[in-house]
Amino acid sequence: MAFATRKWLVNLRNLNKYNKFFSVAKSRSFSSWNYTGEKNIIKEERRLKFKWIHTTSVVNKTVAFKLSDIGEGIREVVLKEWFVKVGDKVQQFDNICEVQSDKAAVTITSRYDGIVTKLYHEVDQTALVGQPLVDIELESSGEEDATPESNLANPAINTKTEHKNTQKVKVLTTPAVRRIAAQFKVDLSTVTATGRNGRLLKEDLLSHLNISADKSNDIPKSESSEQATSIPAAGVKATAEIVLEDKIVPITGFTKAMVKSMTESLKIPHLLLSDEYDVTKLVEARQSLKEVAQKRNVKLSYMPIVLKGVSLGLSRYPILNSSLDSTCENLIYKASHNIGFAMDTPNGLVVPVIKNVQNKSILEIAVEMNLLQEKGSKGQLGLNDLTGGTFTISNIGAIGGTYAKPIIFSPQVSIGALGKIQVLPRFDSEGNITKAHILSVSWSADHRVIDGATIAKFSNQLKEYFEEPYKLLLDL
């Protein structure tokens, strides 16, 4: 019995949880070890038997990389593009694929180091949250479950060796940059990264290789995802398609979001007010400000000025910047003016949101709007860009329309639509016919909480700002 006890203790020394048994064993002689002590060790040894029976790590383990919850109650997405294929080696933070929800496009990155062994979906197929996207064969499943007794002889050496073998330099970059690095046999850890959060950009690698941006076009397009996904805004054109027979097309992406939001909007009793603003002075002021903005490398359209004027109007009539709760029993006044503006993109209608307009200058709004428009043309708008709006402006005039009846985005309580600015004849104060720039506007309000007088006063306030832009400057 004493020999068996010693054998158990040799095995149990490899487990930290048995330290309490060592202290008991040292304080007693084996001859006085009673039956109860033996029984307790046997019971504990059987319970944790698996912890010392395996002494080697499991390698080449394959795991299913599942689509995690990406927020906003999204349960399914459409797979738009794969950045990897079967056999590709991936590291943590490498891009796996891009998916399109009914709200935004999201890039999915890897959480593992390993080799892709299976893709579960084709492009344009629907993927469900919680279901596998790819299978990845891991490089290593982790540390050994139990440390052999021979390794305890010199733990310091083993710890240092293990740390040296497992330590890796993680470089945050895209698969396209990794492929270029592999083509030129460049160690990415030796390249200086200048991107946000330490991301290594394509320009960083080209600079390291002494390749100019012009010569980078010599690299095959398959080597650069940035080139493959870059869609200039001016290059987006409508194409005519002749339908020869009936076909069924599933509703996905932004179209599905529109179906959902417009279905909710039908529950709202709309109050519509339309008017015309003489914006002749605004046109002149914007032309002068446009030249100043160009010197600061900023493109200034009418919309940043309109958004700032709307924000000042919301400060005077805060009920227009509110929302109803789900039970329609409480009205929530929003402190931030998060104004969305409708935008036509290759993926359909989207409404990016500029946050905290009340705290930003017209030039700051223009910079952010230009960035959102660029991202929208490339299909790169994220959830944060499209959510959180408290008021919305639709600019149908940018396409060519004159009048529109805007539909409220629930749970917002108001929305505006702008037509195109037309040059029309008008009478001046002396009765003479003059040339005037006329902007047609329409405002819709939730008639459950907003009456006609409120929306009319709001419209008149904006009319004063846009017809006399110097008054707008006084309230900034």
C-alpha cells in the first residue's frame, strides 16, 4: 500500500490542485497513512484523471469559425465577397469575408491562426448568425494539458523555450498586402506601419519596396483588394436590362431594410407641409464660401449649410428632434442632433448619419459628409455610419426631382425633402419681374405628437435662414 501511495503522489505532483495533499503527506509517515486518506486521494485522482493522462498537445485541430452577432438585432446577412479560399493561411485580424446586412456592409475578420479548409457559403448566399462561415485548421490548440515530470527539473529553461517558440509578431493588414509581401518575400514585421491602430497599409509596403504608386499598377489586380473594391462615384452608371422571362429575386441588403422601415412608417399618420424658398442670396453666398473651402481642400455643397440650418431650427423646436417609445406613451427628446441624409449608392438608398451637428461648423460637416459619400460609393458604410439618426433630410433635387413627399423613418417624428433649385421669374418688392433661385421643400411630421403650427413655424425659420444667410451666421 505504501508503494501504491508513492506512485500516486508522483503523478499528483504534476497537478497544482494536489498541493493540499502534499502538505498532509509530508506531515505524516506513510505507515500512519490511514484508509480515509487513501480513499480521498483515490477519489480525487479519478475525478481529475484526464488532467494527467494526456501529456502532449493536440495539433492540427479544425474549428468552425461561426458568424458572431454583429449587433442591431441582425440575424442574417448576405455574403458579398470572400477574401480567402480553401488552402489559404490566415492569421488573427485577417479579413475573411464581407457580408451585407439589411443595415450596412461588415467585414468579418479571423480570430484564429491556421489554414482555411472549407467555405460554407457561395457569394450572394444568406448566412445566419451563429452558423459556421469557414473551417480553419489551427496551427496549435494551445499548451499541454499536463507538464511531464522531466520538465519540472528546470522549469525556468522550459518556460523561456516555450515562450520563444510560441511568440509571434502580429501584423495588422489586409490579405492583399500579405499576398504582395509573399510575392516579394518581405517580412511584414520589418515594414513600418502608418495606418490607424498600427495597420500596415499598401502604401507602406510599396514604400518599403521602393515602388511608386504609379508603378504599383503593374501588380496584378488580383494582388490588391483595394484596387478590386475601389469604385469611383462617377463610374457608377445605370445599365438597361431586358427581361425576357419572369424571374424571382430575393429581397436582401438595403432593399430588405427599406421594406422593414417603410412597413413601420405606414403606421405613422403623416402631416405634410410644402413651401418654396427664394435662395438667391444663398446661392451667391455658397459660391463665395465654395472658393474658400477649395483652398482648404474641402468640397462644399449646399447640404452642409442646410444641415446646419436644420440643426439651428431643431434647437428652437426640439419636439421635431424627438421620438416615441415602443408603447407610444412617452416622448423622448434627443439632446444630440444626429441628422441623416439620404444617398443613392450602387447598393441602393442609404441614409448615413452625421452625429452631433449642433457642435460642428459647416466646414466640419462638409468634411464628414464627403467622407461618408466616398464610403457609400464604395459600399463601405458601417453600422455606426447608418444608425443613431434623430432627424432626416432627403435631397431628391440632386437627382433631378422638384417635389417629393418624404416618409418618416420610425421612431423619428419628422423628415424633410429638398427639390432642385430652379431659376424662375418672380416679382420683386417694386413689382418688377426678376430672376430668382427657387428651392421647393417638403416637411413631413408625425401628427400624433406634432401639429401643423409647429412644423410651419419650423419651416418659416429655415426659410428665413436660407433666404437671408447672414441671419444664419448670427445664430451659429
